[in-house]
Amino acid sequence: MRVLLLQSKSMAAWTDVFRVALVFVFVIISTECKTGKDTLTDADLKKFEEMVELKGGKFIMGTDEPNARDGEGPSRKVTVKPFKIMRYPVTNAAFRKFVKAKKFKTEAERFQWSFVFDAFVSEEVKANITDRIPNTPWWVPVPRAYWRQPEGQGSTITKRLNWPALHISANDAKQYCEWNGWRLPTEPEWEYAARGGLESKRYPWGASFDNKRLNTWQGKFPEENTKEDGYHGSSPVDAFEPQNDYGMYDMVGNIWEWTSTKFKSQNQGQAVEIPMLVLRGGSYIDTKDGEFNHIVRVTTRMGNTADASSDNLGFRCASDVERVGKAADAVNAKKENVEL
């Protein structure tokens, strides 16, 4: 099944429904916190915000597998310029620092709701919510759910500072990146980083699936998650070892990540005109074989509106690499002009 989580300003009519929801929301926090952190050292913060510089060049992007969907294929040769990209998704600790500095409010906060996976929402809250997306009833539009309250009022990130920041729209992500002098990665940059120098492999580490290296769904969705990977919902950004030789963490599984690339969707052969951006990587509700939701692999992608948010949407930042030679040429040219 495809999961398309559309949260747009045209859905503002839902606000009236949420206003009658319980004032005090008690949620079932099922996320495993066995490696959660309530404090992070300066060294932790620096580590989680670290970028890796990649030389770029030509690589084979996409897949020719017969079950390719959402524009995963065909495979084609693509060139990316040298760039930098964060090793980890942006954490709650890092996003909190940005929010404090800018007094920033995410779109989920302004809309006063966001999507939360059904298993993490109390029956009291669900009883007061009548509108859900028909094809994806496991997504509950929860009042006051946002990055600091991932499952709504009563939940907290206190023990999840090293978790990825969730309920982040593309618009929010861009603001964070720009505050640091960065930007969102393009889709080709994201896949180049995820592949780790390997050509035409299904996963960042190679050809074979390994549930000890990523966070996906195991069991019958959505009723049962056997948690063979150790997690029911999202997991810390450093819960698993680096996924490839570039030292990249969490590129596939755990949470979807925004890119700056426009998503072109087809509906029965007709182009869909709703403006969307590409999300990459799959999330904790996706599976090895795609029996439920998306197949998690290095080419996994979907599109969503730039103001969408849910508890499996996050991001990482990228930046350009300044070409020393080009900078030197500019300086020399300036000197020559002065002399003339």
C-alpha cells in the first residue's frame, strides 16, 4: 500500500473537529527508550550535527526492478557535484536549539495537529476523532502533536534527545537548514550519499536485507510489530551502526527524509498537479518486501506536500562545497582588474 500523508492548508476545516477533542490528552507511549538520552554533551551535539564531505561524480541512480514504483526507476546515470551532507538526521536536541534561538513554531504547531501512528494514540483521543484518511486509517490526526509532543499532549522528548525530530514539514526543515547556512539535499545527492559508493545495490551496505541495520516493521501491519529490530516506532539516530562506507546513519528505515527535489506523480497516466517534494528512505512502518506500505531499499521514494507532517517525517541537511580553485581564480581576476 502507498502511504500519502497530505496535510495542507486546504484541510484547515478539520480544526473545528479537533477543538472538541479532549483538553488533556493521554497517549500510549510505545516507543522503546532503552537507548534514550535526557541530556547530551557538547561532544554529542557536535557529533550529531557533523557533515561528511563527498566528492560527487557520476553514479547509477534508481532501479530496474519490476516492482519499482513512485518513480524509483528506471536506472540512469546521474552526476552530482561535490557536496556535504549530515551523517545523521536532525535530532530533537539540535532542533530544540534552533527553536530556542529563533522562537520558531513549526507548521504542525500552527495547524494545531499532526498525524500520529494509531498504536501510539490512546482510545480516549481516538474516540473524539471522526475524520481519518480512508485508505490509511492507522494515521490519526492528533491535536497538539508536534516535534516536542510527538504523540500529542502528555508526551515528551525528554528521553528522546538523540531521536530524529519528527512532525517536521519541508518548510520547517528549510528554515532550520538556512539558519545553519545549509540547505536540504537534492534527491540525487541523497541517493549518492545513501549508496556509499556501491553500484546498483538494494541497500546502503550491499545486496542482502539485514534487520539489525535499520528500523522497519516486522509482523502483521498494523496490528502487530514483533520488534525484531528492537523498536516499535521511531528509534534513536544512532541506534544502528553506520549503514555504508561513507559513515552515513539511518539513510533507510526509521523516518522519511525531505529533499528539495520536486515530485512528479502520475495518476492513471495523468500527471498530478498538486505541488509536492520528494521524500526518501522509508520509515518504521515500511517493510522488507513491501507487503505492507513501501519496500525499504536505497531507491525508496514518495511525494508529499511541503507542509505535511507526521511522526515518521524528518530530515537532514546538506551544503555546497566551495571550490578552492574557483575562489582563487576569482581573487586573481579581481587583482588583475585592479592592476588594469
